[in-house]
Amino acid sequence: MNTEISNLWRLIDPQSPVIEVRAISEGRSRSMLFPLRDYATKESRQEEVEQVAQRLNEGGMNVYVVMNTIREDFCSGSVKDTDIEHRDWLLIDIDRAEPAKCPATDEEIGAAEELADQVVEFMTLKGWSTPLRVMSGNGCHLYYRLNSLPNDAQSKDLLRSLISGLGDRFDNNLVKIDRSVFNASRITKVVGTKAYKGHSSEDRPFREARLISC
């Protein structure tokens, strides 16, 4: 078992009533639900989630998890915005400015990390706490705790405006902030899994998403 996958639980509460893992590759998508009520202990569910995520990733699929708390009564299909109980995280997703059909270079990863430094400095000055920081495989993710923000239209508009404003302030010619990640049912990369995009090469390898700091 890849021990990096266990860092998933820095993002997902082990006591969450339902966890959705979603695996995606070209022409394929698979969604799996892990309700806590189906397990004797939260630890047994954690172990199965990690094993499933690793197995799907080793099979060539990109593996994601729904990052906000899912309603306890949700029982089938893929989670939609209305199925989220409340918002736990603000995600700031930094990636290449140009549409990407292959893995990032080391230079592009470095540029994303530099922009992330600028965002963290700015957010800290505005009173935000230190985020979880993840190298996503092709860029950088910052996760800011929202402390169970209500899942309503006001919250959606607030986060959409915040992310857009950060993009206006910090985007550059090489990397940018993804302005589409404000939805409540947002999926995000499972740390400890590789990001498969296009074809791997010496200067553009498939990289494993990993926790940088928390």
C-alpha cells in the first residue's frame, strides 16, 4: 500500500457519513460509495477506500474524491451539489494557463508553486488560516478550511467571487487559477495516486499527487 494515500484523511473526515470515490479515464468513469454505516469501524472503511483508490489508479484511471460532506441519506449514483450537507473546503486549483493535453514540466510545476506562495501570503494577510497544500501531479492545490459553511446560493456566489478575484489578481502567462472549482460537489485528486494526462515522457512524466504541507 502506498502510504501517501493515507494523507487523504487530512482532507476527508474519517467520520463522514458517505465517501464517494470517482475514477475517470478516457471514455470511462466509475463511481463508488462508501457509507460509514456499512462498516464495523471507520478504520476498516479507510483501509478499503485506500485499497480501492490504489487499485483503480494502478489500472490507469485518475482517482478523485468528493471533498465536501455528503448527506447521510445519499445512497446511489454520483453526488450532485444538492447532495452536499455543507462545505468543508475552499479549493484553489493552480494549473497551466494553456489547455493541457500532456503532463506538466518541472518548470510549470515550479511556476504553479510560486503562484501558490503568492496566494498563501495574500490570504494570510486577509486573515485566512494556513491551508493544506498539495502538489496535484500537474500543478498545486490549496485547501482552506471553511468550518461547515452552509451549502446554499449565498455560499456558492461568495466562493465563486473569491476564486475569480484571486484569478484576476494572480494569473500570469504560464499558470492560472481554475475559476470553475466553486461547486459544492467538487471532486479532487486523491493524494498518493498518479495523474494520468496524455502521454508520459522524460520531461513530462506522470507524477503522483502528494501532500506538501498542512
